Amino acid sequence: MKEGQIQGLPSRAPAALSDLIIGAVTQARSKVGSNALTTPKNVPATTTTSEEGPRLIEAAYDPSDLIVDSDEHIKSFEKIINSASDRILIHSTFISEERSQAMLPLLVRASERGAKIDILWGQDDLGSSTNSSQLAAEKMQAAVDAGGKSGSISFHPFSTNSHAKVVIADSAKGWNALIGSCNWLASDYSSFETSFRLREPFLVGQLIRKLSGLAQGRPGVWNNFAVDLSVLGRRVMELPALGGRKVPMRLIYGSQHAQLVLDARDAARKRIFA
């Protein structure tokens, strides 16, 4: 620790791990009486069993924001890409060469309008001699480079180790994000899928900042791309809130999903449906 901050811990590490480290440092400090070890203010030196999620806010909602079934997913993907003029971020757990090739003309047209496009993927290659998503990403980047679009379309070569399935892009009406079950660059769009269109700038900005942590790759080192996303996310978060109908919303990350299952277990009276 340095000046009350944990050094070298990836940003996506759970809060429980941070609290364990802080607790150990605090305990060691009490034993040796050293002033070199300090604890951040207002952080309890105790362990925790759950990770607190982002705060609940009132966010824009329309029934059309709920995207259901395969046809609506391909239409929604095409619409968000066709509407973008400045930035497109895609995170697909898997990438297939066949689906990426089918989508490439759509991405190329967006890049010709001036959009910068970054594609991330999360297939875990630990313990495996091959990684289909990495091979597909390398082939697609080679095709992009051959087409003279290497400065505007980037298939990043590293795994984020995330199962997130997200598309984020700007538009004339503001920023949008699609979040759900669809592997945007691997799906054949024939299976049942569900996703949600997020439009509230504060939440879209939070999501971009979360991607900035994933953009560090496995080493957890801040690179130019990750820093760029962090700055972009903050800028989007500070945009004016949307008007119209609002409902309470918050983003759920990683281990926070488990609490939803536990809440259902504890609160259900007759039935749980997943």
C-alpha cells in the first residue's frame, strides 16, 4: 500500500479482496506500530461478504428498450451501428470469423462516417492451447488492415475474461448501450435472446468506465486505450439527464449477480422462475 491506496490490484478485483488486504495491513500496523502503513479514511478494516453495487438512479425507460428474440437483436445491432458517428464499442464474449465477416461491411460504413470502432472479447484461453475468438480477432484485424481501416477499426488481441455482451455507441439523440445475452459477433441470430437498451447518460458512462477496466487485459495495466475509455466514460456520465418517463435502475457487475439469487431464495413465497 502507498498513501492509503492498494498498488497493483486490477480495477475489476472485488471489494471483498480490497477489504481483506486493508484488514491485513491494519492488523500488521497494530502489531508493529509502524507509521509507514496507513489505511484509507472511512474504510473499515474488516472483511465483507458482498460487493456493493453502483447506486440506484432514476433513468429513462420506454417499453421498446426491452429487446426480445433474434430478429429484434439483429435490427437493434444494425440500428445502433448505423446511427453512430463518433464512437462504437463492442464487447462480445466470443468472436466468430464467419459472423464478423458478415458484420464487417456495416462496421466499415460506420468508420467511413468517422466513427472509431473498438471490439473486445472475453473468451477465456487459460489452460487451452487454442482460442477461437483470438484467432478470429487476428484474422479480422488482418482483413481490416488490408482494407486500409486499421486506424479506425480495432479488433483487440487480448481476452478481457469477461462474459459481458455489450454494444455502446453515440447517436444524434445521445449515447445508447445494448446489454444482454447476445454474443454480437458470434451469434447466428437464430436463438432466443433478451437485451436491454440503456439510454441514460450517467449509466452509459458508468458502463464505459467499467469497460475501461476490462480494456487493461489480464495484466491489469493501464494502457492508452483503457485511459481513453475512462475519460470518455466520465464525459458521458456528466451529460444532462434525459427527460420523459423514468424508472429506478442500476448496473450489476460480477459477483453482485449472486446477491440477486440469494434475495430470491430468501424472499420468495411460492415460486422462483429463472
